[in-house]
Amino acid sequence: MSQYAYILIVISLVVLFLINKYEKEKLQKLLQEQLLKDENFRADIREKIKTTENINDVIASINKTYRLGMLLSKDTVDQLR
């Protein structure tokens, strides 16, 4: 009987982990959409793109400041170019 309890606990933890991961990605997408609508954010990023020679520095700055993740930061920069 205790083996079944352990199996159910492991399965429920895996399901909770996957739900948490999905919700986190969904919230990051919503954050990106809201940031792209914000004119101050767009102007700040465009200014950074103009003044910085290496685009990777801009991507790293967005990732560090807004914690979007590298892929979402890269998508944001590509959309604002």
C-alpha cells in the first residue's frame, strides 16, 4: 500500500511541476506583451539598440532587468528593430 502512495505522490509532484512551468511561461508572455505596449520601454530599448554596438548586450540587459529569459528578450529586441 505504501508503494502506491509514493507513486501517487511522485505523479502529483510531476503534474504540479508541469502546471507551474506552463503558468510561468504564460505569465512571461503576458509580461512581454505588456512591455511591448509600454512606450517608455520601447523608447528605452530603441535607444539602447542605437547606442550599443553589440546587440547581445541589449538582450542581456533586458534579461537582467525584466527577467524575461534570453529567448523572450531576443524576440523583444527583434520586434523593436
